[in-house]
Amino acid sequence: MIKACIPDCSSKDGTAPFQIHRLQPHEFEAIRRLAYDKFGLDLRKGKEELVAARLGKRMREGGFESFEEYYRHVVGDTSGDALVGMIDALATNHTSFLREATHFQFLKKEVLPGLRERPRIEMWSAACSTGEEAYTLAFTVHDQWGADTFRKVRILATDISTKALAAAQNAVYLAERFSAVPPAWLRQYLLRGEGRWTGWYRVKPEVRSQIEYARLNLVEPFSQRSLFPVIFCRNVMIYFDKPTQEGVVNRLAACLEPGGYLFIGHAESLTGLKHELTYVRPAIYRKPGPAFARGLRWPT
């Protein structure tokens, strides 16, 4: 058996180094199938080194010497915590504030004017990662409408990764993450860290209070408590195969109100998928039908 020694590996009691067996083809196939079945991640052939690297730290922490042993642990954990840990290890959580800024410009000019008079406005960041997208949504709406109208806004922010959600709820970020953010937003929406927190910012409570975070797996059946005029689901479907993409898009479309907008990543496309949405411009789609003047509850 070929083994690859990983530096600084420790046993479960931390007293002696151990070796992790190199990822074998049958182990990769088992992990690949589990990742696909449970959360739609399409780990194609050639991703073996990526899987080994991302799971290696978790295996060292748990004292697992082979990927097969780790796999058995994940599928045998009835609490589901081990599966969530594997998801956190494999998931890519790269994002930034004001990412793909044209989406927020379109939102301000074309979408928000028609929503302002509603008694309640709900939006959904469906793959929010560590929160940058949801907070950018909040900053954009507050900047456009002001504090009084902003209090009517609720943003649902969901992600499959509990680790990412914890970071989003904490809302603490390095200053460099705000390089694309207007200086006025820094002053209005963020608290500057001092002392050991110098070089960090935290989103102000009055913004955080309008965002509700929840864990959601987009590849599983779901419904929401209301229909949304705006859904952002960006840069996550690139990790899915076509059948999974189609399922996710149609579930999202079912959560849009007539006339509502779906924003996807600029690296993504709905071409080749069967869905009811109408193309508006690159990475923006709309559900057919007249936009409602007021919010509509989920149909029963």
C-alpha cells in the first residue's frame, strides 16, 4: 500500500504522527457519489488531488488514516454533523462585496422603484456564502431608499455551509474585502475595528438585523414562506451538472412572484435548461406575468 506522509499529522490524542493513505480510485468514486447525491457537487475525474487536499485537514483532526475510514465515518454519523463538515471542507466560499456590480446597478434602476411602496419587501440571497452578497444587497437598498423604508426590508440569506453561515452572521471582515465599496458606505454601514481589531470592519447592527440566515440545500426539495420579487443565486450552479442545474432553477422559479427577477453569476447560463423564465440581459432572468403591486403569500 502506497502511503503519503503529511507533515505535522498527529494521532487522536496528539502524541504521535500518523500517515494518511493516498486517495484510491474507489475511495474517490465513493466520496464523489456522496457529494453529488447529497448536495449536487459535480466532482469529475481529475479532481482527486483537490478532494485529497481539502479533506486532509479534517482527516488529520479526526485521526482517520484512510479516506475509506473517513467515508464510513461520514455515512455512519446519524447526527449529520460529519456530512456537514465534509460539505464545509469541499465547498468553495469565494465571494466579495459588490461582486458583479452591474447586477446591483440594475437592481437600483429597474427593480427597486417598483417595490418601494409595498408594506413589506422580501429578497433572497440563495447561496450567500460568507454574507458579502446579502450585505451588499442591504447596502444597495438602504442607499437607495433610506433608513425608514429600509426597515420594511427582510433579506433571507441561505447557504449549505454552516461554516460560511457562521461567518456571515458574525459579519466581521478584513478591510481589504471592501476595496470595491464606496467610501460613503464604509462610514454609513460599517464599524471600524480598534486595538487588536485594527484592519477589520463589522457590519452595523441596524443592517444585520434585517437579514435572516438559514441553512438550505438547493438540490433538495424546498419551499419558502413567501414569493420573492428578487432572488440572487450566483456562482453556485457552475458546480452542478445540467440535470441538477435545471432542478435548482425550477425550484427557484417556483419561489419567484410573477414579474420577479432571478440573478445568476456571469459565468453561468440557463441555455439548454428547461425553465419558465425569460431572458432579460446576461445573468438576469424574469418570471413571466405582471409584477404584483404588493407582496403575495405563498399559495396554499
